[in-house]
Amino acid sequence: MRPIHSFRVNENLPNALATLRDVALNLRWSWDKETQNLFRWIEPDLWEQLDQNALRLLERCPRDRLEDLSGDPRFLEYLTKVKTDLDIYLRSDSWFQAKGVSPLKKVAYFSPEFGITHALPQYSGGLGVLAGDHLKSASSLGLPIVGVGLFYKQGYFRQGITPRGHQLERYPSLDPSTLALVPAVSEPIKVELGEEELDVMVWRARLGRVSLLLLDTDCEHNSPEHRSITDRLYGGDGEHRLRQEIILGMGGVRALFAVGEDPQVFHTNEGHAGFMGLERIRSYMLHEGLTFDEAVEATKSSTLFTTHTPVPAGIDRYSIPLIERYFSRWARDCDTSIERLASMGHTPTEDLDASFNMAVMGLHLSAAANGVARLHGEVSRSLFRGVWPALELEQIPITHVTNGVHPGTWVSGEMSELLSKSITPNWSNASKEEWSRVSNVPSKSLWQVRDLKREEMVTEIRKRLSLALTKSGWEDANLAWCETVLDPHVLTIGFARRFAPYKRADLLLTRFEKLMELCNDLERPVQFVFAGKAHPADDPGKEIVRRIFEVSFDSPAQSKFVFVPDYDMSLAKVLYQGCDIWLNTPVRPMEASGTSGMKAALNGSLNLSILDGWWAECYDGVNGWAIAAAPAEFSDEERERIECDSLYSLLENEVIPAFYERNSDGVPEALISRIKASLTSLGPFVTGQRMVREYTQRLYEPIAERHEQLVADKYSKLKELARWKTTVAQKWQDVHVVSVENVGAVNVDKEHSSDSITSYKIVVEVEVGEVDPQDVAVEVIWGPVTSDGTFRSNEHKRAKAVLGTDASSTLCRYEADLEADSPGTYGFVASVYPSSSDLSIPLELGLQILA
Ligand SMILES: *Cc1c(COP(=O)(O)O)cnc(C)c1O
């Protein structure tokens, strides 16, 4: 029998310890080492046993122990110090305040998952952990931001493993009150789901200076069906996912308003939260009296869309009948049609019944869009080219901001201390110049940290392995094996990530004999640590888990090849800090960015990776190793063979010798010099602080500034822009280019120079029809061409309108002078497009004639 109602008795702390609760309720403890020491002091064994979870510790700690501590002056003094530090952190100014006046008041950051700490398990992998690192880095920079996500009662699954290597999935239920979540509203808010309305609870987590709001449908008055909407992360079918996304996007906007937030910039971490745009359109219409087109403009001009996957299958799509079922009411409220809504999720050439694509809607409803690494920006421009059929590939308006990681979360105390001493105490915000001081770190001290963290990792892995296998129901006889795995002095290579097939955890197994030979080498052995979950519905991924596990439990290398179940942020930390080499073998270019290698690098581990994701732009020849990627045209098998060969040859010829060749102090100098090169070059780049500064300066602030201008004066510019866009778009079909002509060369003598260069006058005649000639921009794109007829490089030259004699004529003449200063063949093309200074980018309308 299950109770229907519940109430809660909170832990009752002795008065002198009341502030402990405040400290525990700000999740800054999850990355602040001094605060962790405070909780460890309370009851060290229990702290470890409860997996370093401050709130559960307070709940479970025996009352006598708390009474003792409340009379211990040393503890009270330390508690006061930690609490004072927290208060100072919360109040003091940081980078954002020091930067001077900013147009940016507040960013809302939407994401379907947030990886803040293992103690708040609301993430499945990279996307969520990145979102957590974004918020934490923003907190350290003092950026005004608020996170919006869902509270999943069962989080993501916990992974176990059977003796035959089959993945077990457990879904323990979570209780918000033991997770540092407090109610953000006194009553649940109302959110519409199709024609129905339901209650949604809003929880608040505090992460340093930043709040994270989590929406939860498990409310008393909801039907059981509605209560289970936010049950699990990435569980259920398409419709279940759609419902979650409606709660996240539409509910998220309402939650922000309900708690009194009024953000200027809405940032969506991947398309899953895209419905926030629809709720905002409705809200602008209902509350501000805007028309549909104006409301779209207002929403778009304040939205940033970040895409995270180069894999089309990774994008949510919904059938139009499903969209109709859930959004008819919205369309009525907005006085628009399902066809108009469908067009937002379609490329211009798609049929009405093509599935509704959340990423395409994200692109349509944002002022700017970005990928998460340089290569991924490129790949995204190809992938989403169809959204702008009139634009050339390089004109597709998707930029990139390369991901970064939150150093406080990922870097070990020992490494952090070393960096504090040698770089600057505030090393996570250090400049390139400051990072170059890494070369002065005594090699021996660096190596001691590496040795220590490897040893600690081995101990921790044995413990976790045995715990996980016990939970999976293994017999004691088999558990003995756990104590024999890994050797703390052997070169250790780590691989931990989602077991999606394209990540190819099993690439090494392609040459099994070689693998066994390397692991069992008597002089210079290598050992491997694997971890990662396969999505419960991903059978090929689970098969890879099984194969890896099989080698680990049953092969000649069984003690040097280990799979550790239940990869989460706490295990991740141990691996990044302890492994010597961080291996990554995705099929290029399917890894959007990847971030685990960044975390490893900051701990002095070296990357050995395919040149994909972030590594493609950061590898410089000495800061790690690049596995050769075979051309994409090759078959899968051929790619695997080439890349696997490259991997083994790097291991044998470079990595293993670098680790085992020692100087008289026992220090591997070659390895250490690479580690220093890695820290120097990557340190200033891979931090979340660099990432958030880039988002702020390149995207949030310009978006905020333009949006403010558009909405000022009761939306006057915005209304004008919306009207202008509609008119120009309607009349554009009559615009055409009549002629493009090179009317000849003129030699121009350059002032103060004996050289003369040749100038060419290009004349473009455009029939503008009913479009105002002022609204037409003509650019000549020109430059030297290669023998295959493409531009070697090109520049854009704006052509000037030349007034004709007949003012009533709609035939307009534009001229541009091109100055070619070196011999060779040049090419040019005229680009004609509608132009207004109020657009977010010149080609925002996606209309262009090339001639
Ligand atoms: C960093 C991290 C990831 C993402 O790492 P990738 O390199 O993108 O695979 C996934 N899971 C956890 C727990 C992490 O800490």
C-alpha cells in the first residue's frame, strides 16, 4: 500500500549550527573545497558513504554528533569562516561588474538537463554537464543569468552490470527536499498542455550567485498521467518528449515571470526548449498588444540558439498532427494558423506535412545561432543550409563559441594548489601570459601530483567497482576480482563518455592481439579504464558496453582493462584527475565539441584524440597527440583500420616511451614537458570563464542592445521593422538584376607612392520594382580565383547607388571600384539583398540574388 499524502519533518540543527543549512542550500559547496572540508569534518565516513552530499549528511548525521560540534569552538570558527566567505562571494563584484556599463540586464538559460553535481542527478551527459558548467562559470564572473530546466523525479538511470556484461538500469526516486531545492513559488503555476491545463511546481537551486529553476509536474492536483510527465530524462516515446518540452519551454517562460524575473536574452541550449519562443509570442500579443509578426520579431530579437549535435538523428522532430493536437489552442490565442506554426519548424522548401524540426524552429526564432566548436560551426552551416536556400554556405549565419569547463568543479585540490602557486591564486581566470608561467613549475612537484592522483584513482575504482557489482547482485566469489584490478604505477589511459556507437569505445578492440600485448608487456605495461552509459533504448550502444566489459572481466588483460559502471560526475572527476592519457576516438566530425578532454587537460592529463570537436582547433603538435582521421569517403571498416593503426602506433612509439623514460629523479621529462605545453596552451582557452565571456561579449550583449533599441518607445522601431520585413518580402520577387558589367580598368596613382594599381569599375543594374532603392544593398564579392574557378579568398565591396536622370525609373544603377594590386585572374559576383540597419545581420531575411 502507498500513502497518498505526505508531510516532512526537517532535520533540526542545534542553534549554533543553524547556518550550516544555509551553506548546504547553496550548491557552491559542490565545487568549493573549503566548504567540502567543513562537511567532511562533521562526519568523515558518513560524508564518503553518502557520496559527498551535504544535505543528506545533515539529515543523517546523528544528533549527538551535531550537539558535540555545536560546542566545539574550532568547528564553529571554521563554520563562521566558510559562511563569511560565502557571503562575501555572493556580494562582491566580479568580471561583469568590473567591465563597466553593459546593456545586458539578465539572461535566461534554458536546457533540458543540468549537470551541477552528482548530488543533483538531473543530467545524462555532455549537454547537461556543459549547462551546469555554464551557470557555474557565469556565477564566478558575476554574470546576471538564471537557469531554467525540469526536475526529473527519477533523474537519468543508474547503471549496473550483470556478470555477463548486460547493462542494468535502475531508477531511484528523488526527493527534492534532500537535493538543495527550495520552492520558488508558494503555489504551483498553471501551464497549458494542449487543451488542458496543469499545475507545475517550480523549485529553485542556488549555485553561487546564480539561480536554477526546475519545473516539476508531480503535483497533487494533476492526473497521474500529468504527474508523470517529468518522470525521467530522455524516457518515453515522442509524445512524452513533446510534453516535457512544452513544460520546459512554455512553462519555463511562465515560471520566470512567476518568480519576478524579466530576462532580456533567452538562450536555448539545443532545440529542446524551443517552445519558449511560442509562449513568448503569445505573451507579447496578449500582454503588450503586439501583432503576430511584431511578437515574432520581439521574440526573435531576444533569443540565442545554440546547436549541439552534428547528427541529424539527434534533433527532435514531431509529426504535424501531433503539433496540431498540442498547439491548436496556442494558434487560436495568437490568431494564427497551424500552417504558419508548421512553417517555423520547416525549411522553406519542405512540404507542409514534413515533420516539425525543433532545431529549424530554433534557427527561425533567434537573433543569432552558434555551434560549440570551430569545426562544429562549419558542420552546422552545412547541416542547416536548407533554412536559407538563397545563401551561400559561408553566408549561413551560424557562428561558433567553443565549449569550456568549470575548473573549480573538475580540477583536483592538489593540482589547483600547484597552479595557484605557480600562475596566480585566481588561475581559472588567468591570461595567456600568466599561464605561460607553468614552465616554472618544478617537474618533480607536477609528477608527484600525477602519481598521487593515479594512486587515489586506483583505490577509488576498486571500491566503486565492488560496490556497483554488489548492487548488481554479483556473488562474493566474483567480487574478489575487484581488488586485483589496475596497478597504481602503470601508464593509465582513460575513456569515459556516453556509449553511443559513433564514439567508438571499442575502436581499440579492432586489434585485439595488439591490445593484449601492450597490456601485458612486462617492462612497460599499459592499462585502460572505461566508463559510460548507453541510452536504455540504444541496443548497439549496450552491445559495446558488453564487449568492453567482457574484455575487462574475461581476457588475458583482465586486471589492466577495466570497465567501471555508473559513470556520473563524481566518477568522472576521479578519472579526469587520475588518468595519464585521455582517449577520444569519435567518427569525425560527429563529436560537436566534447569537454571531458578539457577537464583532463586542466588536471595535467594528456589528450590522445581524433582531430574532432574542440581538439581539432586546439591541438598544436606538442600539447597532446592527434590520431589520424581517415577521409570521410572511406568505408567504416577502412576508417576504423586506419585510425586504429594510427592510435596503436602513437601508443607504441610516443606515449609509452614518454611515460616510462625517467630521469634520475624518476620523472618522465618528455611527458612532463608535453603536460606543461598542454597546460600553457589549453589553460587559458578551455575554461568555462573564457566561454561565458565570449558568449557575453559576442552574443548576449549585442542581442540585448539591439533588442532594447527595438522595443524602446513602446516598440516603435520593432513595429516599423516588422512592417518593413513583411513588405519587402512580398515585393522582393519583382526585384531582379538586369546587368553586371566590368566597364574597364583605370590606373590610379597612389598618393606618396610610385606604384600605380589598377582599379576596375563594376556596374550593376537592378530593377527594383516597388522596393525602395534605399532598401536594396548591392555588394560585389570579389577576389583571386583558383584554376577550378573558386575564390582563393574574397572580400565584399559595397556598391554605391548612382542617381539616374529619371527619378521615376525603377531601374537602379550601382557602382563599385575594385582595386587589384597583384597580377592574376580575379572573379566577382554581385550580391543583391534587402537591407536595413535594424536587422541583426545584413542577410537576416535570407533573401539574396547572386548575379
Ligand atoms: C564532461 C562530462 C561529459 C561530456 O564529456 P564528452 O567529452 O563530451 O564525452 C559527460 N559526462 C560527464 C559525467 C562529464 O563530466
